[in-house]
Amino acid sequence: MKGFKNFLKRRNTIQMFATFLTNMHVPNFLKGVLYNGKIKQICVPGMNCYSCPTATGAFPIGSFQAVVGSSKYNFSYYISGILIFLGVMLGRFICGFLCPFGWFQDVLHKIPTKKFSTKKLKVLRYMKYIILVVAVIILPIVMTNKAGIALPYFCKYICPQGILEGGILLSIADKNIRATLGTLFRWKLSIFFYRPFCKWICPLGAFYALFNRISLFNYHVDKDKCVICGRCVSICKMDVDITKRTGHNECIRCGECLKACPVHAISTYWGIKQAEEKKQLQKNLVQEGK
């Protein structure tokens, strides 16, 4: 437990390192070219634009769209397999620690200004699942051109990552590019809400959320230790009450609740066996209390 708490203290450093690993080709900005090496064919865990000059790997949602929207393929076993594997292994831990765009949103939220709660906007959470099904799966399959190829609807019309990674830096030197960013882009990078894109729009987060309850990396709340103080709920920026459901779809495993718990009732575990052992131990304690 102590080791993991030390790990959580370095969360910002881990996020920066993960962002660098997926965007290490910085000189390409000066060259104006994309990295097209063999590694580019490998999907990275988080949200990272394939078209960014610095990008090392492929964005899994973009790759999935490209394959699904092609008449040459019926189903993307390779990409789907990677997504399922990552979901089963880590769940939305990827959103909290390994996603470049998630880290960018965390940095933006630290800008001093008035912040607004999203607790009353919980219904918007379901929008990302609609986007996953409609924009990522259905439209690329149904709406194709005469050549049997579909547009990458999510990447082209919704995803802000390409603008963030490439557009911002290029716009610094070109006022014409700055003018094309528009109000929609500014809304996507809002500093007033915590991770609005992760909460309401990101289809990758929606996919990983489906595995949060069964992922091998998970959280556990010791009901005997918990004093129901509410600190874990009040500190959670993803609006999750971990005492009610540790595998909540919106939990990004950031560990803030674990650090805030005054009685150390919240812990983490890895694997199915440990989870079963914890449940059995809790059951035995209840029986002994009777």
C-alpha cells in the first residue's frame, strides 16, 4: 500500500513521461513531416493523434475506424484485441495515468480561475457511449463512398487531439491557423470543468469503462474500516462514490480517494484471486461479528 501511495504522488510525472513516449519525435515539427516507422503501426493505450508530427504510435480509435470503414476488412481483430487486453488489464487506469489528452486536461484545469462542478451534469456521461457506437462503429460501416471507404468521422469532426498536439504549436507562428481554431476548440479545452472531454465525449474512455468492474487492477473498500466521512466522495473530480462501487465506470484510478481516506479503508489489488480473497475475508469478519 505504501509503495502504491508513493506511486500516486508521482502521477503527474508518469503522465508527462507517458505523453513523451507517445510523442517523442519532436524534431518533426521543424521538418513538417510525420513519423512513419514500423512502431507507428502499434496502437498506444491513450488518446493520441496519429497525424501529429511527434506521434510515435497509432490512436486505437482512429485505427479501428480506418479498418472498420474499409471494404477490405470485415472486423479488426488486431485492434479490438489490443483494446480488450488493455481494458481487462487496467480499465480506466489508462485514462488517469497513460493518456496524453487526459494529462493536458489536468494541466489546463490547474489554471487559476473559477471552477464548476459537473455533478448535476451526470446525464451527459452517456453521450460518450453514443459517440462510441454511432461515430466510431456504425457510421464507418454504413456510410462509405463508392470505393467502399468511410471517413474517420470521430477523428474528423469530434476529436480535438490533432488540433491540440499539432494545431496549437503551429498556430503560434501562423495567425491564419489561429483564426481557424474557433469557439468549438476553445470549448473543448475548457478550464472551468474537470476533464469534460473524458467525462462526456471520449469513446476510448467509454470503451475502457466497460471493463472497469472486471479489470485486473482494481480498488477495494474495507467496510469495517470505513467511517463514512465522505472525504473520498468530496475529493473525487470524476463524481464517483467509490464506497458504493469500486468498479464505477467513471473512475479513472487517479488515487485521490486513496490518499484522502483518514482510516486507510481504500486499497488496490491486482488479479482475480486477490479480489476473491478480500471478499472472503470480509464475509468471514461479518460472520464472526454475528
